[in-house]
Amino acid sequence: MASEDVVGKRTSSDSAVSTIVNLADEAKHASEGVKAPSHAFLSVCKSLVAGGVAGGVSRTAVAPLERLKILLQVQNPHNIKYSGTVQGLKYIWKTEGLRGMFKGNGTNCARIVPNSAVKFYSYEQASKSILWFYRKQSGNEDAQLTPLLRLGAGACAGIIAMSATYPMDMVRGRLTVQTEKSPRQYRGIFHALSTVLREEGFRALYKGWLPSVIGVVPYVGLNFAVYESLKDWLVKSKPLGLVNDSELSVTTRLACGAAAGTVGQTVAYPLDVIRRRMQMVGWKDAASVIRGDGKSKASLEYSGMVDAFRKTVRHEGVGALYKGLVPNSVKVVPSIAIAFVTYETVKDFLGVEMRISD
């Protein structure tokens, strides 16, 4: 009996130990299961932060040129106030001071930070998905993204980001063109949004969306495609000793970004002009805001994108489609370059393993 008791106790003891070990194993597996998604979520957040910082820094650096570009795009051809880049910047400084140079930048950053975050992250995800599909279709597991596939990934990223933040872009355009003499003043982002909703309806927040979608395909698509393709070419060919140990210097990456920005904005610029003009439609004080005197000889009414193109060319000539191109070029080249380099630098700083070229 004594031996049976000992055996019984030993069995129950072994059972208890086994139960504890099983529970420990389950707890370990459970903790491992929690860590993985947590790490992935943190990586996504870091990528979004890097994209947001890149957008905010790059746009603030060129804010005066951004405002001048919009003023040139929408000003009344019968009363020219801004005749060029230098004259325009001097005029803004003289009439509105330092605050005038950065008017609308707060709204622009409120739009561009989430826009840039979504755009860079969307590009990474679209690139991975397209590469996976391309490898599956071709049967080559070592295949890499071609410039055309990068263009497609960039176009997807641009459409997603632009659509998600378009209402902010619309009110930013209106906040940017109003001056101290304007009879109607938007007091800020939320006041502008609520006023447009109340007086013009929800659809007004998406005026100019179609030319924006069409324009963002070559613009953002070419930005990413040219930037990534140039980097790949430089790393592989190593011309003029620009590459050391498969890493590009900050200066070289800035040059790649500048080239990408130049190509993208030149192709898509006429659509950007039409988008801005369509955003003014329905704003009863648009003409007075642009001119500052309440008088206008030019129609601000467009029935759609094609009508806006037709009226702009008929009344002002083809050159009107490139109004503001010079300050925009001066702005876009450093802006795109700064955005790409800032994005990769912040990701390195935050310890995110994957970069857009990976």
C-alpha cells in the first residue's frame, strides 16, 4: 500500500510538472505570437513617421515658391501682379511681409505630412506586391523591378495618397491665394473646410480631383521610377567613382531626386494648373481674392476638366498651361530631392530595415 501511495504521488507530481511545462510552452508561444505583429506594427509606424517628416521638411523649405506658383497659376490675365519669380517674391515680401511668404504653409504641411507618409508607405507596399506578382508570372525568383513596374507602383502610391488628402489640398489652394485686401477671408483650415461644405456642398471639396488623378500618375510615378532607376544604375555601373561600397552619398542621392523631380513636374504641370483653376470654381469671391479689387474680366466657371483646358487655351494661349513653371521648377527640384533623402535618413535613424530601394 505504501509503495502504491508513493507511485501515486510520483505520478501526480509528474503530471503537475508536465502541466506546468505545457502552460509555460503555451505562454511562450503566445508571447512570440504577440511580438511579431507588434514589431510589424512598429515598423509601419516608423515608415509613416519617416514619410511624414520628409514631406513636412521638404515643403517648408520651399514654401514661398509654392505660394508664388499658385498665385501665378490662378491670377487674372487682365491684371497681372506677379510677372516672374524674383518680382513675385519681392511683391509678396513688400505687401505682406514674412508671414505672406509662408501663408498657407500650415495647411500645406497639415496636408503634405499625412500625404507623404501614405505615399511613401504605399509605394513600398505596392512595390512588394508588384514584384511578387512579377516573379510569379515570369517564374524567375531573382527578378527585380523594372523602371516601368516602378512607374506603376509610384502611380498607385500617388493616387492613394492624393485621394486620401484631397480636401486639404483644395482648401490649401484657397487659403494660399487670399491676401490682406481680400473681402472674404478664411480664418484657417477648419473654417475653410466648414465654409466650403456649408456654401458649396461636399462635392466642392473634390473639385479638380480628376486632373489631379491623371496628373499624379506621371508625376509621382516618374518621381519614384527615375529616382530608383538612377540609383540602381549608379550602384551597378559606378561612373566617375560616385559609389563606394554600394552606398550613394547624400549629395548623389540629392542629385537623383532633383532629376526625378524635374522630369515628373515638367510632364504633369499643365494638369496642375487646370486643377488649381477648377478648385476656384464656385468660390464667389475668387476673382476679388485673386485681384484684390472685386473686378474680373475672366470667367472662373468651368463645366469640367476638358472645358477648363479649352477656355484657358482660348482666352490666354497655350503658355497659360505653364504659368508658374519657373518657380515650380525652382521649388520642385530641391523639394523632391530633400524629401527622398530625408525619408531614407529618418528611416535609418529610426532603425527601419527596409528602404524603398529594397
